[in-house]
Amino acid sequence: MIWNTYKSWIRSYRDLPLLINQWANVVRWEMRTRLFLRTAEFLWQEGHTAHATSAEAMEEARRMLDVYSTFSEEWMAMPVIKGIKTANERFAGAVETFCIEALMQDGKAIQAGTSHFLGQNFAKAFDVTFANKENNTEYVWASSWGVSTRLIGALIMAHSDDKGLVLPPKIAPVQVVIVPIYKNEELRIAINEKAIAIKDELKAHGIIVKYDEDERQTPGWKFAEYELKGVPLRMGIGPRDLESQTVELARRDDLTKSTVSMQGLPQLILNLLDEIQTSLYNKALSFRDANITTVETFDEFKKVLDENGGFISAHWDGTSETEIKIKEETKATIRCIPLDNPLQEGKCIYSGRKSMQRVLFAQAY
RNA sequence: CGGGGUGUAGUACAGUUGGCAGUAUGCCUGCUUUGGGAGCAGGAGGCCGCAGGUUCGAGUCCUGCCACCCCGACCA
């Protein structure tokens, strides 16, 4: 559809570049679905662009890969490896497929986003041409890219623990929840007043805060509930706090608690939220890096896959044949050839043939 | 589509050789509680997936059907 439209819209170089983005609900037949990761119906964003030159289209594909990786890392606190897909894993019709790969806590990899340099393949297939400055007819150069609600699944699996969801502050729908603790009606009113004042103060500083004054649940119940829901920061205000002009802050990421003064709360909390965001990212990054194993032999490869999982950095002879055989024997695929991959001569772990670089293998979602 | 499993209270499950339908949790009422999913007492709640069959008697045994879950092949 996009390309049929392109055909009617594009006449000359003055029409280029053409950048289209659409959000679409997609329905696909799936043999087997997986919650969030592979659902029969899902929402995605797809971009399609047409350019006058190859370099421009390539630049666009790379730019979007950066947009996706920045979002993953800085907002979702989920480190990703930017890379190129092998011919085998490449999107049909693409000249080059780029991807961002993340590692989940169970040791399996997930593709979090992808962008493609399509060359002139689609232009030729749909006959989309333009007149260049010299009035010569040329096929347009294209890129496409997308992410989907699969990111939600990745987010959940990247950070959550046995107590439930853990959300990075920058995308948490509620960043701070205030839980009042009281023994009688008189205290309830006093604490209520204080809590509302604090809530308003935090709100004025742009913090997304919820005050849970529901009287039907005990504080303990609320503590557990908000942990389950992944609220980054919980603030408890009770009689003792009222007495000493303090509040109790509990971090969701490391489950630590501290008692702090009511003075200067907004700035303290803004700092804490930043710290949680950074800490979540660093924790995921350490985990990821600790689970990239370099191997030299296929036996080692299988052992690591079996006992540890994660990414495996190994030499590969560059053939689809070898890649497919490894997949058949181990279910592991080449997730990507990292963009900044150093060239290094070696021997393919499977065929023993000459290899120019290591690539990243993993079992993937 | 192939292989495996499960259907019993709102939810999660137990139910022996065929013999009164159970436990936990949740729910309702009351009192005491409230700084980590409160305690005690009392109470309500069931087409045992559906349809047949065997039997004096079926949650339990037999036959057929239906639904859901897991694994595999497909895929982002």
C-alpha cells in the first residue's frame, strides 16, 4: 500500500525525501502466540522512506536505529547491541537489516527494534521512479523501520524480579506513591493534610505522584501492591514521621528504605528517580556484559548455551549453511554482527574454516 | 497440525477401595487492629466442564463431546 502510494506521489527529486510514519494494528496468523512478544494482534509503528540517493537512505536507516537504541537505553533502561543481521536473518527485500538486540534475565535474547536499508529493491518491484536534476529517470532508494508492543514484553523481562514489575522512572505511569499510616481518625486527618501538601509540592516539580488514601486496605497491603506494580519510589508517612518531620522512602529497584527530612523533598526525589533510572540501566548492562561469553570450539559453545545462556561471541565462516546447521543443532541463531565489531582472524567454531570476525549467537524469543 | 496435561466454591487446589462436597485464600457481619499483603469469632458461597452408560449408590469407573493450558513446527 505504501509503495503504491509512493508510485503516485513521487515524480521528481523535488518530491524527495519522502518520510512516512504510521501506527498500525497488525493481525497475523501465528502457530503459537506468546504474551506481549508474539500476539495474534499487536500495535506497531512502521516508517517508510524514499530518497534520491543510496547514502541518504542508508543514513535514514542508521538514524532510526539510533532513535530506537536511545529510547531503549535512556528511557527503558534496557541496554541494546546495535548490529547487522546475517543474510539468513535479513528482512526479505532488504539489502541490509539493522537491529537492536537486548538480553533478558533468563539468558535469552530479544530483538527490540529493526531498521532496513532497502536499496532499490522495492522501487524496482513497485516501479517507483523519479526524475533527477539532470532529468534522468532513476529508481528511488528506500528505508523502513519499526518497533512494536513487543517492547513492553522486553521491558517487563529486562527488569522485573520475584516481587513483580520494576519500571524505570522515566516511563513509569506513577513515579512516586504516598502511603499514609495511622492509628486513629485524628492521626489520619493530620497525616492526610501533610500528605496532600507533599503531593502538591511534588506535582509542582513535575513528579508523577499518587496519594493512596484508600481506607479499605492496610499499609502493608499497599506496600506489596505497589511493588507488584513496579512503582519506582514509595513514600510512607506515619505518626513517627509526623513527629519528626520526616518521611520513609523505599526504592523499588534495590528494595532499600531510608528516612529523610520533609524539607527539600522534591529535589531529593528528582535525584533519586534519576539514580534509580541509572542504576536500573547499569544493573542490566552489567548483567548483559557478564553474559557475553567468548568461545573457541563448538563443544564450548553448546556447553555455555546449555548451562548459562546469554550471548556467545564466536567465529563464524560467514555462510548461511553453517548458520542453519548451528541453529538446527542448538536452536541458537546469530543475533547480529555488532556495528563496532573488530576484525579478528580465527577459525569457525562449526566448520573450522577461516573467519574474519566474531559474531553474537544466542537463543532468542 | 502433532505430542502431553488439566477441567471440583470468586481464585488456587485436595478428594484414598465407588459411600454425607473439602482445604487455603477471597467475600459478608462484629469487635480489636493499621510502620510489610492484620487477628479472633460467626456466616454466605457448588449443575464436581457437558451428554450418555455401569451400579442400590458416581467427583471417583466406562464411552463420546466441549473448553483451557503446556511443548514442538511458524514468526517480530
